[in-house]
Amino acid sequence: MLSFVLLLLPFISTVAADTECTKLGGTCYNYRLRRCWNDMLEGKCHGHSDRRCCLPCHLYCKMNEHMWIIFKDRACLLNKGICQFSTNYCSGSYTNYKCGGPSSRQCCLPSKMNPSWPLTR
């Protein structure tokens, strides 16, 4: 039983230390592995610096995202990019003026060497 508790201890301390993020309604993720529909905040999650706080995206946010994809993101998509908030990880480089929505939502153009493009949501 003691060994089971010792195995869980790092997980419990990480979850408890993520309270700055969870107080905002967010969830901590490794931002290199998972994209967020909304902004990701640094410094709100315990552990490695790649762990970022993904703020929630409710119905209004998701509706906006779908409208931008349909009507405003064409230039980015034609260049094999993906529009996302610039606080998300981009393995290539961000470029402005190709995506709908606020100025922080930019086109991430993949690096030519990245076989795992695109990340999943």
C-alpha cells in the first residue's frame, strides 16, 4: 500500500499545484503535444515549462472558431498552414494576416522537416 501511495505522490502534487490554472477554469497540458482552442497561459501550471494553462472555449468561442475557419482562414489553409492562437506551439513559424479572428490568432506554417504535422486538437 505504501508503494502505491509513493507512486501517486508526484501526480497529486502536480494536480494540486495546477490550482492557478484550474481557478481560471483551465486545464494544464503540454503545449507541444496538444493545441488549445483558446489562449494558453504560461506560469499557471506546475512542472516543466512546456506545461501551459489552456483556457476554456465555450460555445461562443467554438462558434467563432468555426466561422473563421469557413470564411477567413483560406489563405493560411492554401499555404498548408493552420490558424491558431499564437500562444500555441508552432513547429514552423507564425505569419500574420492570413487568419480570421483577433490578431493573436495567426497562421502556423509547418517546417518542411516536420512529419507529424498537424497536431490534433
